[in-house]
Amino acid sequence: MRAIFIMPVAALALSACALAPPLVTPAAPLPDSYGAMQAAAPGNAADLGWRQMLPDASLQRLVALALENNRDLRVASLNVEAVRAQYQIQDAARAPAIGANGGGVRQRGADGALQNQFTAGIAMSAFEIDLFGRLRSLSDAAFARYLATEQGQRAAHMALIGAVADAYLEQRLAEEQLALARQTLLDWRQALVLTQRLHGAQQGSGLDVAQAQGQAATAEADVRARERASAVARNSLELLLGAPVPADLPAGRALDGQPVLTQLPPGVPSDLLARRPDILQAEYALVAANAEIGAARAAFFPRLSLTAQLGLASPELGDLFRGSARSWSFAPQVTQPLFQGGQLRAELRLSRLRKDVAVLQYEQAIQAAFRDVRDGLAGSATFARQIAAQERVVAAARQRQRLSQLRYDAGQDSRLELLDAQRQSYAAQQTLLDARRDQFKSAVALYKALGGGLEE
């Protein structure tokens, strides 16, 4: 018994002749720095936990809820478990499958006499000795794909945090723009009432009334548009959360209250290779494709399989477990492919093409990551100055509106001039809100591009 079942173990020790080519990871197409846009602050924003990056208590609560309930993230986690099970199935093929069996046969012979045969034993069925590393290469490929899927789940985790932050910022923008639009509508309706009274007292023209009516109607239409934007933003947020927005959500910060950090140190480009899950996912996919070349090469060589059985056999059930009832069988089998219509060569060529594709996808992932970081740095370097300039625009527009109101009241300006000043002030304030939202979204994108979001 020991001799029969030790042989496969010995064969496993001899099956180190893997035919997978050495994996040469392509040189990363990355410069030493991000260029002129790189911040001078030391460190890397990816070291920040997402709670540090998102100091708004309301946003933190929403992110935590999404990480718990989001359906896409659950699917990604289940995919990891499924691919791990596939790896375990593939890896199990490298070990012998041994089972116990027992049975009995009763038959009539040619002389009319009844014959009995009872058996019991353990057996190993068609165990492949991995002489050329075919099974090992397939197992390595399955393990690399499991690791790639695991990185995909981490990428989904980071993407979800960024998506919740973006949706929250959209909702904050919609709410603040709606509040501004409602206040503007209230002011312009009051101005309409005053204009109508002046017209009734023969101190204003019908043109002034028509202009005031159009202005109030424009503000009302904008209010309805902002209400719709607010509802859509809330719906998008609830989809990401996988649950309704909690009724006891803490009050969120205003857009001018810094709900997201904006000054983020980027580190050096080479950090992306170890921090970005999408790059690691592409790298593991390359490892898997390389291992599959080894399996395709090994398919050209002979396959050695063993079937063995050790057990007991006796014509009498009572004698089955006596020493004289022992039996054994040992059946090695060698299979050598001779002609398969070019299938093996096509499979080898396909595996090499898949590796070439994996190399390009790996390089593409690195280049995309580098571009994402540079885009984020460009936003970090310019949004602060843009917002400062827009704040000056808002101040100037408000001053113009105040002076135009004084001149109109004094009869020195037309109603049209006052309307233009009011519209300019309103538009400048809306643009400022848009710019603040864009600044925070750019900071979130940079944080995610650097590989941040995995730590709480």
C-alpha cells in the first residue's frame, strides 16, 4: 500500500519542469516626477484615511453606509470569493483523488453454479503526474486571476468612496443653488410688485412692468430647475448608498466650509505601481497570461496518469478481511498528442497573444493612472486662484447692482440697466458655487488617482 501511494507523491516532487517563460515585467512608462504641477509638500495623499480626506461628518456617515450596503461592492466581493473557489478547484487537480469503495457481485457461471465476489478498498483514479508543469501553470494562472480579482474589489471600494463624495457634492451644490434661486425669486417678485405700483401711479412705464415680469418668471423657472437637480442628486446618492438617506444625518458643511481637503501631496509617480489597485490588477492579469503560456506549451508533451487500487477481495463475505484476501492493481498510462488539426499550436499562439494584450493593458493602466494624477494636480494648482478671482467677480457684481439700484431710484439709469446688473450678480454667485463644487470633485479625483481610500 505504501509503495503504491508514495509514488504519486514522489512524482509531484519531480514535476518541477514548468514550461512557462520567465516573466519580464515591462518597464513602467513613468517619469520621475509629475512636472510643474507637482505640489511641494512631502508625503503622499494615499496615506490619508478617507475620514481625514472627507472631514464633513454628514459625508462620512454616507460613505460608511455605502460601504456597508452598496450592491456593486457586494458583487465585487462575491466575485473575489468565486474566483478564489475556482483557484482552489484548479489547484486541487495537482493532488491525487483517493476514495474508498466496497461492493459485491453474485452471478451464475457457465456450469450453473452461483459465484460470489466481495471487494473493499481504496483507489486513486487517473491522477496526472505533472511532469511538464501543465497543472502547475494552470494553478498559477488561476491564483494570479484570484489576486487580480481581489485588486478589482479594492478598486471598486475606492471608486465607491469617490462616487459617494461626488454625489454628495452635487447634492450640496443643488441645495445651495436652490436656496440662492429662491432668495433671488423673492427679491425679484418684490421688485415686480413695486414696479406695478409705480406704473399704477403713472410713475413707470408698461415696459418696466414687462421687464420685471420677465425677470421674475426667469427666476421662477430657475427655481424649478434647481429643485429637479436637487431631487436627481438625492436619487443618485441613494442608489450608491443602497438605502435611503438617513433622516438623522448630521448637518452637512456648506461648499465654502471645506467639506473635502484640497491640498494633497502626490508623492512620486513610482508610488502608483504599489498603491493603485487597477495597476496591480493589470499586473496580476499579466502573470496569469504568462502562466497560461506554460500550460499551452506543456500540452505538446506526453501526459502520464496513474490509476491504482489497494483492497480486499473474497468469494465469502466472512473471509473479506482476512490476510489472504488482499488485492492490488497499478495502471500507469501515457498519452502523447499526435494529430489534433493544429489545435495545440493555435492554443499556444492564442496564449501568447493574450500575454501581449496583457502587457499593453498593464502599460495602459500605468499611463492612465499618471494622467489621472496630473489632471488632479492641475486642478489643485488652479482652482484656488480661479475661486479667488470669481469671488472678486461676485463682489464687483454686487457693487454694480447696489449702485445701479441707487441710480435707478434717482432716475439716472433705466430699468434695463438695473435688470442687467441684477442678472449679472445672480449669475456670478451661481458660477462661484459651481467652481467650489468642481474644486472639491477635483481633489477627490486626485485622492483616488493616488490610490487613497482603502484605509478608513
